[in-house]
Amino acid sequence: MPEKRSQSNAWMWVGKLTPPQMKLDTVQRDGLLKRLVQTQHVPLSLIISPAGFGKTTLLAQLHALYQRAGGPAAGATTQAAWLTLDEGDRDEGSFLAYVLLAIERAGIDLGPLVRRAHEQTLEADPMRTVSALLQAVQRAQRRVTLMLDDYHRATSPGVDEIVRMLLERGTPWLRIVIASRARPNWALATMKACGLLHEVHPSELVLSLSETTTMLGGGVDSFEASIIHSRTEGWAVAIQLARLWVSEGPGSSHGLQAFSGRVTEVADYLTEQVIAKLPEDCRQFLVETSMFERFNAELADVARGRTDSAEILARLSGIDSLLVPLDAARTWFRYHQLFADFLRPRLSKPRAREIHRAAAPWLAEQEDWSLAVAHALLAGDVRLAVSFIEKAGGWKLVLHMGIQYTRRLLERFDDLARRSEPQLLLIQAYLHAKHGDELLAFEMLRLAKAGLEREPSASAEHDMVVIEALVHSYFDHLEVSKSWPRTGEAANRYLPDDPLGQATLLCVSAVSAVALGHMAEAIEAARAARTRMRLVRSPLGENFCLLHESQALSVMGRLEQGRMMVDEAVSLAEANFGTDSSMKALVGCFKAQQLFWEGRWSEAQPLIQSVQDSLLRVDGWLDVFAVMAEVAWRIAVRNDGCAQAMSILDETALLARRRNMPRLERMAMVWRIDLLAQSGMAAQARKEAANAGLDKDLTNELAAEQPDWRFLEAASLALARMHLAGGAPSVGQARLKRAAKILQGMGLELPAWRVNLMSLLLDQRTRGHGAGEGDAESALTPILEHGLHGFLMELGQQVVPVVQQLAGPLSAQLQSALQKVNNSGSSAQARPQRRAQCSAKEMEVLNLLVAGQPNKLIARTMGISADTVKFHLKQIYRKLGVDNRSAAVTVAIRQGLVTAEAIPVGAQE
């Protein structure tokens, strides 16, 4: 599922990553700067005041100080990063993208995060990005001071949480300096008491009389300076306005002497005086461009329908404190917030709509879809806004720009537009599917179809094909998958001239083919999809193709090729998305599965545990959730005990119900029965199997023309374990062999080998030691050839004598696997369960029981009555938490009460 194409969108952060080009030497705030430098060890510095007090100027001077010094004043390893915030940064994704770019600009190597920040395609979970950022800063071993200007404009619960996380975990390498009109809603008193906060208050920002005189310049005498200082109360912006007014003449301080209003009214008065002295075309220019957050001459020309913007901007160079240049070349500008607030109400609504309408297409050409849509909607042109969504790719925006960005775009539209425009409905259907909201996803599809019936649209109908397939795939609806293309040629006919759409359809087809057991078709579809993903330069899409092909190859028994595919996917994910990304987590799930198969459980368990939280939040499909659950619970039952494994299966069942995945829920039920059977709770396993109709379901699958191969494998293994635990191994033998034959007939060698191995154990228990040696070699050969030692380990000590009867010496690798098998049952360190405390008599009974002796022989050997043997057995069952002889043997082995070497083969499970 692909990502954003490369593009030049640098204009979008002009003026955000560097301080405004202000005349910083007008009034140098040396005292405040000295304090800010002296407190640089404090994680957070706050500069809080109302508008116009010089917060940005002070922050810019601090930035310049760091840039100049870099050593004595700031410390040799301190770097300065700057970010100017606005309302568009309230979204966590946008805010984080700019933070990353700011820190990268300060010289910190952030690896793949930089590219994703440029494209604004960061993780849906912002905390993963925060974690990766902090790791990169720590690796650099260089202190960074991150300056956030106008924080009040971007504050939101999500952004506040990100900053708090940076503060808590960034010490000592990250310091944050915030300039804001309001104090953040944090536990600031506690932070200050702990020495984690330094504040600059509004009273400290007030200019003194001497500073006022300096700012006003030599054209104002001391008497006039004192009047201006008195009337403005040292308010920086008002003093700047007074300087402009006086310097332009014939204004003087006499107007201010007679003025007795509030300070804010003084600013309005001075602004009017400054504006009144400008030529009419300059005044009109200021009013008409005041609605832009940032602009250059080209945008101003397009929006105004004129060609004189560059010349007017040159003539307005004298009011830099109000119309602030954002770059050294003076090509980009923004208005001081107070000046913009003064100008905007003076623009008529009809003219404002004209300007918005003219600016929107220019912004779309820059691929700033968010601002393009915003200006189109401000112009009252919903259809134009929707056309930009279509031009941006429609549903592909989710792939190009990410979930959060696309949601922000949709939120700009009102409810009526979101519920009536097919393109918007299709995007919403896709988003709901990715988040597991089946009802909402299909409702959006229904509304989109109704909209297209009213007003057909070729492009929307084209997109409908892909979205319908995606939604059905996410919710495991396989009944419609036969119509999806599974070859490159078919995809070309389906969606001509749309390689990304073709690739997505082919990926969906690969998923359904794997689910249905059509592995050759899955491989063909995945390879055709990958060719197209490369064509559109989508490493994200390539990762999905690799995983689909790897799954198909592995299940077919071509494990070495499958391993190579997963390893390639790991490298691709790390190179393009970093080591701490959702894609790396997704790939890690399938890597953990391979480690599980190979018996490398000590590597597989921490890997699957590290990715579980992420995988529950990603837009997974059944394969992902099934692999994650099976690897996690099968390792957990050996290493952590039954309770932990059961918890994993309960969570899987809950996930299946929440996402309405009946097949996954049925799998969780079967695995639960398997778990109960191998944990000494055979009676409970039989009860749950009967309640679920497992025996009947398996019989039906064995007779089905198109069986569910995952269920067939899991149910066969579960019922086999149940029969082993219940002491009736011969009961399930025929069906187990039938299941293996069906799986092999479908070309699904891996699950067939697994079922054959279990069948071998049933055969051994039924016929005893020495029987079925040829069958043993047949069942074990593919397991050993492909290094599938995990399949041996999950069966426990019962498999050891079966392997040992093979002719010839055992390889070192196999001997290591067998040692792990023994350890998995006898290592107390690996199990948190308490070891049963049995008396000496009970231990004697238990050893004879494990040796396969019946009650009468145990009684004769020990010189006690049969009733006494039964009494001891009852106590042993209670202490082991089991209800039958076979289960007692299993648990006794697992707890290390007996050793595998002492157990006769015929007595082992």
C-alpha cells in the first residue's frame, strides 16, 4: 500500500524553520538573554505574554546568539532549532513533522524520519515517532535547544502530550523554549518546584525608558520618548508603531499626549496613522493579502489578479516590523498577528471570496492540498474543493500522506459534503476499514454508490472498484474475491493507466488467495503488484508485496525463499521507515513467525511482544492477527504458563469480535481448546470442544470442496492434543491423516508437515515403541531438512524418543533443538508457575505412574492397597491441577518433577 511520490513542497515550511528576518540589533535584550543562557540546563523555558511584547524578538535573539557562538555562551555541543507554529500545527502529525525538520536543520541526523517528515507521512501513532526522534538525539550526543514560537496557536491535547513526552524523556539532550500568549495547561508549579522550569514573565518583557529611546532612534528627543514610553507602557509593538509614525512625518508625539485610551487602543490608533500615510495601492495590497498565513509576490499576484505585487512589496520595506520578511532574499512574508487582526476586517466579503477562489488553484499546483481545499471552501466552492481531493488522488491520499493528514482534509468539509460527495465517502470508507469499523465502512460505500447513481463520475466509479475490494479484504469477506484480478494482465484490463490502483487490487487478491489456500495465485499476484509498486516508487507497497509472497512461499514449503523475502522486507522497512515504525512492526510479526518455526524462541518472543501493541493499531488483515496470536500464545504457554497464553487468546477473540472476523474468532476458540488440552485440563477442553461443535466442524471441513486450511490445521492439532491428554490417541488418528492428505493436495506442505508430526505422535502412543519407524522418518525428514525445530519444541519431551529412534547420528543443530525441548519442560527458570510440592510417597507413585504402570502394579510395587494408590493419585491430581493420568504425566514433566530420560517411550505423550 504505497506512499507519497516525491515532490518539491519546500514552500510549505518557508518561514517556519528559521526566525523572521527582523532587525534584531534595534534593542538587544541582554539581561533576558543572559538568564536564558544561564538556565540552559533547565528542560523547559517559558516566555509568556500577550501579543506585541517582543516574545518572538527575544527568541530570535537567543537563536542568533546560539548561531553566532556555538561554544562559550551556549556550550560547544549545543545546537539551536527553530519552529514557528500556526493553527495548522494543532494536528500531532503536522506538528511532529515540523519538529523533525527543525531538529534535522540543527544538524542532528534523523535518518529515514526526515524523508517521512518532508512528505508528512509519519506514523499514525505519534509516540512511536517521538521515541525514534529521542533515540536519534541521544545517539548524536549533542544538546539541542528547540524553540517553539507562537505555541498558543498550535496547542491541543495531542500536541501538549507530545511536548510533555519530549520534556520527560529528552533530558539532558533536549531543551525546549516556548514563546506563547498563554501558559500551557501542564503541572507547571510542580515542574518549577523540581527545578525543571524557567519563566520569563510579561513584566520582564516591558521595555524600559532607555530601551524605548533606543528603539525610537535618533529622530526623537528624550521628552518625546518619555511621552511615548508613558502612553505605550513599554509595549514593544506600540513603540514600533510610534517609531514608524514619527519617522514618516509629519506625525509627532503631540497626538499621543492627548490620547488617554487603553494601550490596545493606542496600538489601533497608531496603526491607523501608519496605514493612512501609505499610498492607496499599498493600503489595498495590505488588506487583500492579510488573509494569507505566508505569501510571496507570485501568490499575491494570482490572488489579486494583478502583476505589481513584487514592486509594492519593495515599497513596503519600511514596515518590516509589521510585514515581516521570512527569508534573507525577502521573497516570503507574513504579517505580525496584531497587524493582520487589524487588516482583515477591512476586506469586504465578496472581495475576500474572489481572492480565496483565485488563490486555491495556485495552492493546489504547489500540492498544498490542505490550504487549497481551505481557500476553495472559504470561497464557498465545495465542488472546487472536492476536485482538489480528486486531483490529489482521492483515496490514495491515505497512502500518499497518511491517515491523520487525510482526516484533517476531510474535517474541513461540512457534514453535508462528507455525506454526499462520492470521493469523500470513498475515502471515509477506506479509513473506517483501516480502523476496523465494518458497519461504518460499508455504510460509506452504500452512500457513495447512491451518489454515483444520482450523478455518475468515471473517476469515482474507478476508485469504487479498489475501495470495495479493500473493505471486503480488511473484514475477511472472501465470497466476493473471485472477481478480483490475480494477474498483471487482468489488472491492466480492470484499471487501465492506473498502476497504483492495479497494484493495490493485486495485493488484495494476494491476501484472498492466501486465505483460500491458492498459494501459486497469491505468488503471481504479489509479484505483479510489486512490479507496479516499484513503478510508482512505493517502498511501503513493496513491503506488503514481499510479505504476501513470503507467506505463500512458506506455506508451500519453500521456506528458504520465504525467509529471504522477509529479510528483504525487514531491510526495506528499516531503510525507508526506521527501526521504530509500524511497518517495521508489521514485518517483525512475520519475522517472529519464522523464528518460531526455526525454534529460535528466545529471539521470537521479545520480537512479537515488542510489536503487539503496534499491530493492534495498524490496518491489519486476518493473516497478521492470526500469525501474531499463534506465535505469541504457543511460546507463552511454554515460557510463561497457561494463564499468560490464555490472556493472549482472550485478547485475540475480543479483537476478532470487534473487527467482525468470524474466522479469527473461530481460530481463537480452537487454540483455546488446544491450550487447555496441553495444560492438563482435558475435561475442560472436551467440554469447550463439545459446546463449540469442534468435532462436527472439523468433519465438515474434511469433506468440503474448499476447506479453510488454517482452521483445518488448527482444529486437527487441537483435537489430537485433546485425545492425547484424554488417553485415547487412536480416536483422532484417521482424521489427522486425512487432514494432512488434504493439505498436501492443496500444495500446503508446511501445515501438512505439522499435522503429520502430530499424527506420528498419536501413532507412537497407539502402537508403542518400535512401531511405524518408516512413518517416523517420513514425518520427520521435512521438519529436519528445513530446520523447523520449533515444531518439535512445541510438542515437548514426548517428541524426543521419536527423533532419537532415527538412524544415524543427530546433527549439532538438532541436538541443540532437543535440548531446548527438554528445557522447555524442565527449566524452572522459564516458568513462573509454582512447582507442585509432593510428599515422598506421592513422588514414588508419580514416578511409577509416569513409567506407565497401572494402579494394581503400583500397589504391588509399593506394598500398599489399590485404594491407597487411588488416594495418592487424587492428591497428585489436585496438586498438579489436572483431572486424569495423562495430564498428570504432562504437567509432571513440564514442572521437572520427573526427567525425560527416565520415561519409557511407550509411556510418553
